[in-house]
Amino acid sequence: MKRGDTSKYTKGGYRMAMWRRWKARDGAVLAICVMLGALVAGGPVGAQQTAQSRGQSLVIVQGQDPQNWDPIATFLLSWGMVGCNVFDGLVDRGPDLVLRPGLATSWKWISKDVLQFKLRRGVTFHDGEPFNADAVKFTFDRLLGPEGAKGPQQGNYTSIDHAQIVDPYTVNLVMKTEDPVIITKLAGYGAMIVPPKYIQQHDSAYFGSHPVGTGPFKFVEYNKDDHLTLAANQNYWNGAPRLAAVTYRFVPEVSTRVAELQAGRADIAQGVPVSQATVVKNDPNLVLLPVGSPTVIEVRFDPSKPPADDIRFRKAVIAAIDVQTIIQTILQGYGHRVSTFQSPLSFGNDPALKPYPYDPQQAKQLLAEAGTKAGTEVILSFPSNNADFREAAQAMASYLQAVGLKLTLQPIEQVTYFSDTLPHAKTGPIYEFGWGGWTLDFDNTAYLLYHKGEYWNPVFSDAQVEQYLTAERTTNDQKARLKAFSALDRRLYDLAIDFPLW
Amino acid sequence: MLRYVAARTGGAAAVLAAITLFVAFAIRLTGDPAAALFEGAGAPSTEDIRRIQHAFGTDRPFLAQYAAFVGHALRGNLGTSFRSGQPVVALIGERAQATLLLALGGMVVALVVAFPLGIYAATHRNALSDFLIRVGSLLGLSFPNFWLGIMLILILAVRVRWFPPSGYSGPASLVLPCGTLGIILASTLVRLVRASLVDTLGQQYIRTARAKGLRERTVVVRHGLRNALLPVVTFVGLQFGALLGGVIVLENVFAWPGIGQLALEAVSYRDYPVVQGVVVFALGVIIVNLLVDLSYGLLNPRVRVGS
């Protein structure tokens, strides 16, 4: 595969390209390396199989095996990257990130509470089972029932009361509450349509390791923690893929992932960190594709803890740190500054808001006004597995020292951080947070992080913020929502409750 | 005899109970599996967390959870993985073969490397070759195993492309992980073989053997090595248990689908049933020891009397 040769992607391959483009719009820290298979020299030795001998088969190495391919059982990006090739939703997100028909050819609100879908005819699951309204009803019954209750996806779809069959190719989703993001949610994760008979004949555990969908590639083989092999679905409703097969290999250690590329045993390695970017870039057989991500990294303030309870202190910290220099040096330029806690891809992002400028003099002045004494110690908590942020945090400590603050770094094990430290407000006055917003709609981020009492927002609360959140959530009028988001962005920006970085 | 069996079995059961209780308790102090499920693109609401805790049964009191685990374990059911939805017994079964293969392969490499070098060093004491072997073993001891693994990958897989860098795909894929493990183990073993053989070769009976006019090879191998083996065999036996722990890091480096990776992921995601299941599997060592103890009692009545 050649760099940028997306025209060679098939319908199925298109999805992989879509993923790349999605990431590419934002230009943050994730990267994909594509190996120029034709340039790999040397014959196979031992168990090796070089790119030349793989023909139309693609080998992708990724860091994580999701362990469960059932769409309702996971939220892992490593599932998303594979799952979109096996499953389809009623709605699909194209490579231009615009929503388009998937297994539904059209949809419309037939009343305030009922969303009606016309289904695509002639589609079959990989095992030959026909796709129809029964499959859609089964999918949503399962997602919203006891089976879905065991997984992380059910909460995304609780606005749906139930699915109702109108005829074999027409389905209504009857809503319980307003959900302006529901169409977007139907294009990803838990709303992927699954085969009723196959799951009933086997069980969910079997389905989780032998997935069957309607997507462009069908399941062939899965060895846990080793590899998953998919073959082209020649009957794919949107045209058969040109690739014959795709094998995903799971290699947790990043140096080994890069070695697999260098040894000619893989075509694409996902998730190459900044620290390995130069290794890839300097290899004449490899191509480094810096790609973007909707993920945004920021520093949040805990307003219940002094000195972060004082807005002047918060603004002083923001003014004291030169984020652009950190991006250029520590992140080697693989990142873009953001002004709010969302990427430019997000519906609700206000491009008119610009990041606060780097101004150490103003920072000193604000600290003096806030009465913060020179040498005041401030703790910055962050998940210990984030190596890039750790380096950036060390740079932040130097910047803050220059304005008279002593920043103490507090790395915390990742799961402890997200399931104990954050929910119980045990962080320091400053802490790191990263967030992607898979719906590309600010609602997903904003509600769960700024609405009072949410799992990851045990402290912050503001009446105006609540008002804007309610406004954007209770209407399907996207213009009204955009207006509410614009006001929300401005309010959060003014409060300086967080410090969006890149 | 019955008292002996009861005492040994009771002791082993107490150790099993204490360790599983401690692990089950400790893992619950460090994070919530319900929240860990949202890693990736998810953000849980408080309702999500409560719902999943209820589905997993982690909202029940700790002792109730532990009692259920023990009750099921006694019937051969170690529960179902929170993350994969698969039975824990099946997950362990799938991976045990890969880990045992890696451990055995590493041990074979260690023995093949350590014995010739140890014997050579012992029979050429204070020669340059002895010095080089000892320095080499010291270097081997100093390498962190993950670093050595990555170095071998870069040289033997990337540079000369003799072996695959990672994966579990045939005999060639065994070479680098087993080689790394073997080199680390051999570094200790070679010193032990040398020291033990040097000690043995200084004994009176070796002098007698030489005085009888036996060939040096016969003296060293038949009379010296055989007696020097006792501490070495003890060490190898003890190392085998430690080896299973040591493969965790190497399984990660070499993407080896074994128990080590399973345990690491289970701890990372607070997959309690899998963590507890792996501990029970590892504690199989206790059951083996118990059987050995009981066989002592059968074979040697003095052991029963002693007990």
C-alpha cells in the first residue's frame, strides 16, 4: 500500500481510511506508520512472512486486544478500529466524517418521540442470516436489556425506550427522552446490528469471540492476545473489498510493534508514540503518517481546593505556561493547541475563542492579586501511564517555578486514578484529563464533565453552565444547540475551570 | 497416617485461603472494574457505574463476594471474566500451554548454556576463559530482561531477520523469548555450576579417582559433576516456580499469549475473577507440594513419626 493511496481502499478498506482521516483532521499525538511493503527487501526466514509474500492481505499491529468483540461489551478504541470492519450500524459515518445511510437507507422523525428507519433490503449477515427489522429489534432489546446492563454501552442509549417493528423493513425507535445526539450514536459502538439467530443458537460469550456482522470483512480466526484474522465479505452490500484479508496482531510493547514493521512482518502499526516517531521517520522503508484525533488533553482545576478556588490563581497558571513551546519540543510538533475541551471536529466547538496567551508577567501579577505566596506548593495529579504528559508536566513545573510556584507531580496508576482518585476528588488542586468525544458532539464531553455530580465531576458546579447544558440537551434543533454550546464555551472559558492544552 | 494427611491438607488449605483472601481483598482496594470498562472512548455516569457494579455483583459486601468465589471454585468454576465474558478456567487453559512452553524452553536454553560453560570454567579455574565466563555471567545478571529482549529483537529480528520479533506462530517464534529467558537464567546457573564443581573437584575422593588413573573427563563428569549437581538441581527446581512469575514481562515484550499477559491485563482492568483465577492456578504449586509431602509420608514412615 502506498502512502496516501486511499483510492485503492475498497468499501471495507474505506473504513480504515475513514478512521485515519478522522484522526488526521485534528493532528494530535496519535500516529500510524505505514510500511511500503514493496520496498521491503530480503526473503522470509523462519516463520516470517514479508509484505511481498502477503499479496492482497494486510497485517496491522495494534497495542491492545479488546478481548471481547461484542459491540455492547466495550468502549475500547482497539475494538472500534476492528469492529467497524465487521459490523454495520443503521447509520454510518463516512470518510468525510459526515453521517450517511448504513443499514438504514433513510430515517425521519415521524413524531416528537418516534424516529422511523427504512431498512436496506437484500443484506445478509456473514453466516447467511437475513438482515431485517427483527435483527434491529433484537439488537436494541439486547442492548437495553440485562445483557446490555453488564457492559458500558447501555448508558449511551437510555434515551431509547424500545424498538418497534412496523414491517419487515421498517423500524421505529420510540424515545423515552430527548436525545439530539441519537443519530450520531447509531453510527458507532453499541448500536452495531447483530444477528439474532446466531446469538440465540450460541451465546454471548461465543459471539464475543466469534463475531458475526454485516460488515465488509468477516471473521475467520481469533487467538486471544495474539491475532484476529478477517476475510473479505464478497457479498458486502456496499461492494466487495479489494483486500483479500486483514490480520490484526496484538503487540502491547511499542518497541516490538515498530520492530514488526522494520522486520517486514506488518504493514501498519497503530499507536506509535512521539518517542518512537524519529525511529520510524529515519527508516527508509517506513512512512510515518502523523494523524489527528478528537482526543484533547487538558489540565483541570479542582475549585474546592485552594489555591485553585481562586480564578486569579487559575488564570495565572494558564498564563504562566507556554503550551506552544511544549508542543513544539516535547511533542515534536505532533499536536495543535485547543482553546476549549474539545477538538475542532466537535459539534459545539467555537473557533472564535482563542487560547489564553502565554504571559508570565501577567501570571505574576495575578498571583500577587490572589495573595498566593512565592514558593506555594501545588500538586498536579495525572495517570502514571501517560509518558508524554509526564514529560510535559516536568516542563510545566519549570514554567511555574519561574513565576514562584512549586509544582509537585503526583503520578497515579491509571485505573485507580479514574475509578477512585477522580470520582472522590482526591486529586491535587490541578489534575490531568484526556477526552475524545466519540460522537464528535460536545454534549458527550460537556454533560459528563461539567454537569454537577457526574462520576468524573464530583465538585464543579455553575448555574449558568447547567442552564446551557439543559438547553442543548432538550432540543433537536441543531442551530439552537450550537447557540447553547457557544454560550457554554464562553462561560467555561471565562471561568477558566480548565486549561485545554492540545 | 490419617493425622499426618489431615495436618498437611489443613495447612495447605489454610495457605490457599489466606492468599486468595488477601488477593481478593487487595485488588478491590485499588479501583473499580465498572469504571475500567469505560477505558477508551467512554465516560461513565454514576448510574452506569451502579448498574454495572450490580451486574458484576461487586456492590455486595466483600465477604459475600469472596464466599461465592470459594463456593464456585470448589466446584471447579473460577467465574466469568468481566471484560471478555469468557469462563476464567477456559481463559487460563488457553494460555497455560504458551506459558509452560516458554518456561520450559527458557529452562532448556539455560541448561544447555550453563552446564558446558560452568564445567569449562570450573576445570580452567583462574584462566582467561574462566574470567571471561564469569564476567559474561555477571553481565547477563545485570541486564533487565525486557531490555535484553528488545536488544535481541533489534539484532536478530530487525537487523539480520533470522527470527520473528514477536508472536506465537511456530518453532521460530520460540527462539527469541526462550533465548532471553534462558540467558537470564543461565547467568546465575553458570556461576552455581562452576562454584559447585570447583568445590567438588577439591574433594579427597576426586584425588583418589585421579590417583586410580581415570581419564580427566571421567573424573570430572562421572565423579565430580554428579555430586556437584545436587545444589544445582535444587536451584533449578526452585527457579522453575520463579520462572513462571518472570515470564510476565517477557510475554509483554514478545506479545506472547500466555498466563503472564492474562494476569497483567486482568490486574490493569481490575478483572477480579481472572486475577483470582490466575492466583489459584499459581497456587497449584501448593497442591503439588502437598502431594509431595504426602508421598514422603507414604514412602518414609519416619516422616510421619516426625510430624
